[in-house]
Amino acid sequence: METSKRHHPHLSPALHLLAFILNVLPGVCAEQETENLSGLSTDPYKDIFVVRENGTTCLMAEFAAKFNIAYDARASNYVDLITEQADISIPRGAGVRGKCGNNESELQISWLDDIYSFKLFFVKEIRNVSTRQDSYWKISKMQFVYDSSDTAHFKDAANAGKHTASSRRLSLFVTPLGKSYKCEAQETISVISSDQQKVVAILLSQIHIQPFGLKRDFIFSEASKCVVDQQEQLEETLPLILGLTLGLLIVVILSVYHIHHKLTAPSQVQIPRDRSEYKHM
């Protein structure tokens, strides 16, 4: 890599050093790019977002998202206020930005010229479990920015304008480091908006996320399933297990009964087939 050698006679040695660093830095820093692969999803409501570093996937997220936003609207008499709800979904052509770090990563999705944006913050943490230390990752914060001036979704909004809804001290999707988090069931996260402290409900489903430790490009690591999915899987397999167990128990009981019947049955006198033997009976 060649760096331009320009002489600036009026620059101090410190500024010369800064200029050299700025020339070399673009080649040293990890290059990160983002992709929206939602068009590959067979489900029109499920989105796929990827952050790549040096040509390798470092963050990958799949989910279906919906935002239920409570807001104050003017009543028909234009005096009273009533509470309405706007339902927002992420469109297929949404823009995506993100960054991958050693201990912190971010994913931001925005659409309609940044009228709406949804941002996820991921962190690593270490937990002491008995005599060992386990490493996990989790979502530490969610942020949703919206503009209630958008009359397509907000009708007669009383406090029209841009608002931010954020979570506080979130600990969501806690997953062992090196694994992805997967949950088909819907999870609801409630965050508080700057618009009169209104509640915004973030509904996520068909979730598959991994912000750290992806070993292969565009491929999730082993999944850690949510409790709801594990329960549903158990409910689906439990009748089959019980049926097989009951069938096996019936076979065992019939076999034991057959053996016991043979062992305890009284011996029967055999009638000779040759009639000449009758005289000896």
C-alpha cells in the first residue's frame, strides 16, 4: 500500500504525524458493510439483515417486527383528546447500518427517509456460575424513533413530531457466547416514548439473531432456543412419547401374562394315538 508523501513546511511535527495517521488509517481499520437480504425471505413479514467486516459476516439478524404506538389524537370536537394506536411494520426496502465490536455491536434499520428507525444494542458479559465463569451476549437496549407527523399512520395527532422510545436497563435474549438466539414465538417488549410517556409495544417473532462469534459467512452458529419454543416442542413430542411408552407397556404385560399362563397351566394327559395302547391304561 502506497501512502502519499506531501511536505507541509508550515505544519508542526505533531500535525505531520496526524496527517500520516489519517493517510494510513483507512487501510488499517476494519471495513464494515451492511446488507438487507429480506428479499430472500419467503415470508413477506420477515426481514434479514447482515453486517459484514472484511468480507465476513460479523452480525446477522432475522425477525418479523411490528410496532404498536399509542398516541394522543384530537377528537371529532377538536377539543378533547383520545388515545389512538398506530401500527408500523418494517418495509422490504429498509436501509440498514451497523457495526461490530469486540464487546459491543449495533444494528440500525431505518425507512421512509429516516422518519422511522429501529436500533438494537448488543453487549457481551461474563457471569459467575458456581466455580466457573460463563460468557454471554444479550440485547442491552432498544430504541425506536418515529414521526407522528406522518399522516399515513397517525391521524390527527395532537403532539405531532419526532419522538424516541427507548428501553431502560434491558437484558434480553441472553445467550451463551458462540451461539445464536432463536425464537419462533412472539415476544413483546414495551418501551417508553418521549411523547407524553406513551408506551410503544415492539412485537418480534420468527427471531434468529447472532451479534458475535459467527464462524461461517451468512450462517448462524448453533441455536439456543427460547423457553416458549422449548415448551411448545415438548408439548408436541409428549403425546408421541406417552403413546410409545403405553404401547410398550401393553406388549410387556401381554408377554408376561402369556409366559405366566404357560408356566402355571395344569399338565394334560396325552391320549395315545395307537389304540393298542388303551389296554395298558
